[in-house]
Amino acid sequence: MLLASVVVLAMGGCRKPLLATGEERSQFDRYDRVREQDPSPYYMDEFGRRRPNLRGRLLPRE
């Protein structure tokens, strides 16, 4: 039983993402993209590692 639940959970993690990187995720994405105000999905931190730009994507725009 435990093995079956582990296998089912592992199989769920191998699916494709729901939205591709170029698709709009909200009704405002096209508006931001046309005005060149869309934040980049990733940034480079002080150690040179690529990190997701969560703060830039979630903060309100001016």
C-alpha cells in the first residue's frame, strides 16, 4: 500500500507543466508584455546562480 502511494506521487511529478513559458498566466500578462513591463522569470543572485524572480513577479507595478 505504501509503495503504491509513493509510485503514484512520483508519477504525478513527471507530468508536463500546465502553462508553457510563453503563455499568459493572467489577464494582465498581455497588457504588461505589450508595454514591455513584464518582469523576467529569473534573475542571477550574488553568487551567479539562476533564481526564480518571485518578488519581481508578485509585487504590484507602478
